[in-house]
Amino acid sequence: MTRVIKYVFYDILRTRFIMLYTLFLLLSTFAMFQLDTDTGKVVLSLMNIVLMVVPLVSIVFSTIHFYNSYEFIELMLSQPVNRRVVFLGEYFAVAISLCFSFTIGVGIPVVLYGTGPGGFTLLFTGIMLTLVFVSLAFLSSVLTRDKAKAIGVALLFWFYFSLIYDGLLMWIIYSFMDYPLEKVTLALVSLNPVDLARILMLLQLDISALMGYTGAFYKDFFGSSMGFIFSSAILSLWIIIPVWGALRIFKRKDL
């Protein structure tokens, strides 16, 4: 598996897209720090990039890469190589390359400008969301042989978690606003990795006061070490479960 990861990883790093993605993140982050001296506001602005752009790039690039690598995958499987090794090798190579780009593009400015805990939470959530949406991309890729359909499914995943789910959550909260929904909302938030990452970021930036009583509840929970462990565990499940499902389908799939 190590050889597969190494080969695919170096191949991805040579692509123009990864270079442009890293450069975009690096220039955007440096530009925001130059425009505002308040690091808290800069991290808040960067949060929008992490929550919208990073998942979109991760899921689209990973889906396209999987289909562009179909000939390589078929070649590897014609050799005495286990399907699990090939699939996980591709997955880890794509995930590591995108996490590497994000860490370089956002991590260097964050460390240089000393953003404190908020900056490191930004890096953590960005890396976790990258891994989540790479997992979802591989799941959508093994569901169909049609590249256009797979990209459509991938975009549907992104659209649902980034936009539609928030609308549904707001509707539920508004419809049952007379009832105590703190714990219910916590469970619903866990069903969306983007919302979970957003709450972690907002609480690190100490904006919970703007969220009212619910914000105070989230602050008590997510502000504790147990809350951070809980959110990390849920995000990890969002990474593992789609990959596990995709691997099961891939092992049985007729290529």
C-alpha cells in the first residue's frame, strides 16, 4: 500500500490544480491578514473559506481524480494486488495531498501571524472537513461508472451539507421554538460535519454570546475537553463510515 500511496501522492503533487489550490489558499490567507490587524476577525473570515471552498474543492477534485485514475486502477488490479490495497492507497494519497495543500496554504500564515487557539482550531476543522469530503467523493465514485453522475452526486453531497441542511435545521428550530431543543439540536448538528465544524470555530472565537441560550449550552458542552473529544469522534465517524461503505462496494464491484 505504501508504494501505491507514494506513487499517486507524487503524481497528484505535480498537477497544476493542486499547485493553484495551494497558491489560492496562501494568497487569500495572507491578503486577509494584511487587510485586518485583528486576527480574530481574520480567522472568522477564513472560516467561510474553510466551510464552503475547502469541502467543494475536496469533493470535486477527489471524484474527478478517481475517474481519471480508472486505467491505473485496472492495471493495478490485473496484477496480484488486493483491491483493498489499491482503493485505500488511492484514498490516502488524495487525502494526504489535499491536507498537505491546505496546511501549507492556511497553516503558514496562521502560524506566522500567531492567531492562537482559534487559528489551530481552523486548521483542525479544515483538515477534518477535507478528509470527510474526500471520503464522500470516493463513495459517490464507486456508486456509478458514469463520471458525470458521480460528480453530480458529489455536488449534491456538498450542496446538501453546506446549504440545504441548514435550512431544514432552521425550519425545525423555528417550528418547535417553544420546546427545549438544545439536546435535540446537538444531535441534529452531529448529522452534518459542516455545522459541527462551524460551531467548533465560533465557540473558539468566543461568539457564543451572539447565539443566545443555545450558544451558552454549546459553550458549556463544546468548550469542555469532553465536547472537543465528542466532536472529533463524530467527525472521525464521518470520515471512516463513507470510506468503509465505498470499500465494501469497490471490493464487490465489477470493473
